[in-house]
Amino acid sequence: MDLKIGRFIKSRFVAWFVCFGCILGCNGIDDEGITEIEEEITSVEKLHVLNFNVRYFNPPSQPASVIDIEPVVEVINGLRPDVVALQEVDVNTRRSGNRNLAQELADRLRMRYFFAKAIDYQGGEYGLLILSRFPISESTAHRLPMDPQLGGEARILATVKVTLPDGREFRFGNTHLDAQSNPSSRILQAERIVEISQSESLPFILTGDFNAGIDSEEVQLLFSKFTNTCTACPPTFPAISPNRLIDYITYFDPLGQFSVASHQVVNESYASDHRPVFAVFNLAD
């Protein structure tokens, strides 16, 4: 799927109409994340999941001051995912013009949302965003450990409970693991995510930018609990001529509700330095 269609020119003519609302941090939220939800969905036979590191909505071919959510909107509208995980999202930071980009995107798409702060940044917050067409609850930001000898940027696992139209529920997680070349912190973070998942009785879809290849110790630790949605997995990074797989959609399902129908890396190279990952799950009767 090719979604590159002259967005830089198009974005100059887009007007944003953003509703006022609260900034969502690491505390739980209810199902009123935005002012208006899309149409009510009464049934679903497949679950469509998108994972995308959006580079704070700054297309890498543009100056650092250019903030453009339009290409991400186009990706999401083109694929029509039910749940979305986005990494590297700004809320009210100076570099993003003090805009609440989490709420802007959710309002534009008419989706429920949970923003989880990883760090304070430039007068605002920087972290992870989950979007959903279905009701969400029990939203939590789990702090992940780091190797104290390495330091580095704080990392989190954001989770929500999603309720499908038929009443079935699942956990949805979004994370962005440490980016340093030394894997020590990522290994600790992967161990913590597995530990968190051990007490989970619901099906659990884990997505994110793991910043590590499929054969790495940290990713294999996650695979001890979670199953990847691809076997021969296409690379996701860098967006132009990708040669590394670091972005994943994984899951475990103690109830036997999900099976993977398809997995693809979307041919989108303008919006971010990562390509989006899209998976479709069959839902058992």
C-alpha cells in the first residue's frame, strides 16, 4: 500500500479544528477521552491493529520546526485500524508549538485515546499514545527500569483494557524501549514487561518500537511470552530503504480469541523515519 501523495503541499491547506479537553497523563482515564466518537460500532469480525513510531509528527525530510499530523491521519484513515499504538508523541512542547498533538490527532480521527507521559520535555510532555474505536478503561503507564550505569531516557509501557462490541475484552500495550547501543536497559525492560504480563488473564496485544532486532536477547525475552504477528518479517527502519526490523506487533491469548490473519509493513516513507506496521487478527466465534 503506497500512501505517499504530495503531503507537504497538501498540509499547507489543512485547517485544524481542535476541541478543548484535558491533557491525559499517566493516570487512568474513562471512556470520554475525546468530545465526539466516530459512529457506534455494533459488531466486529476482525481486529485491525496499527503500530507506528511517528517521530513527534516531524517528517524527516522537513526542517525540525515542521509539525505535520496530516500524513499520519492519512495512514490511519487509509488502513482503518481499530486500535493504534504511536510512539514519540508530543503534548504541549515548545518544539511542537505548544500543541496537544495527542488530542489533536484523536479529535481529527474521532477516536478514543490515552496519552501516557514518558518524560517531561520542553515545557510539556513526551510519550506514548493509544487510540481506539472501542471503549477503553484501566489505562496505566508502567515505569520500566533502566541500567543505572547507563542512565538514559525514562521508558514506560502504556496499557489499556479494550472492550469489543460483543463484550469481550483484551489488554492493549504500547512501549518504546531504550535506544542505546548497549542492550542492558532493554533487557531489564523486556523482563519487566514479561513480569507485568504474567498476572494478565485477558488476551494481551503488545506493540511498540523495541529498538532491537528479532534475534536480540531482549526481543527473544518478549517472545518467551508474546507471539510475533509475522514469521518472515519485513524491515521497518529507516523508512527510506528499510534494512532493520525494530517495530513489532505481538500477542498472547490464554482465551483463544485471536489468530493472525495478516501482517504488513506499510509502504510509507514521508511521515516518519519508521514505517508503520499493520496486523489483522481473526476473532473466534
